[in-house]
Amino acid sequence: MKSASELLTAYLDSIRDPKAAAALFADDGVLELPYLASINPKTGAQGPAAIETFIASLLAAVPDFAFKNANILIDTPDQAFGEYEVEARVVTTGKMYRQMYAGRLVAENGKIKLLRESLDTVAAQRAFSKDV
């Protein structure tokens, strides 16, 4: 059974394959980006099918989206916290999306129960908005 940090690392490594990334989540697992609600009300998903769709839509908007420079800061059997970066071009705006994520993962029975990510919402809005 994978630990929380192993699940977080596997998620980060598989983000370019929505089906593989989503398969790491429990049936009722949640991927949540609560701080993006002001930019986009649909800021998360629950269950592997919805998570796969969410990740696929992200990759459609940012085809080169990939996590890099991961640093796991807290590592317990059922919780992990890490920081990781993204730098990729947004198709609709042509702007570079440079972001530092912080993610807290809760594991249960070898699956992701919750992955809550925070990020710089101003950087996200600048990259995804044509007007800013």
C-alpha cells in the first residue's frame, strides 16, 4: 500500500496522463483548488471519473502542463505536504503560466482521499485572462 508521500509523488509524475492520475484517488476522493473559486467556480472534482475530466480539461488549456521541482516537506503514512512548480504556456492567451503549488494530501487505504492545492491566484488570473 502506498504512503501519502508516495501517492503525492505518483500524482505529480502522472499529471500528463489524466486516467493514471485519477486512478490514484479513492472512489470518493477529492481534488480541490479552493482558492481559485474567485476565478472559476469549478475548482475541483470528486471521484476518479470527474478528476480525470478535470485534469484533461486543464491539459487542453495548458498542453505542456507538468509539475517540476517537487519538495515534500511533511511526510507521514497518511498525510503529506509538498510544494511543486509549473511553467507552461496557456493556449487561449499565449501567456506563460508560472506557478508554485502547495498541496496537502490525505491518504486512506492506499488511495488519495483528499488533495487540496493552493496557489498564487493572481498569477493564475494573469496567465488565463486575456484582459490582464
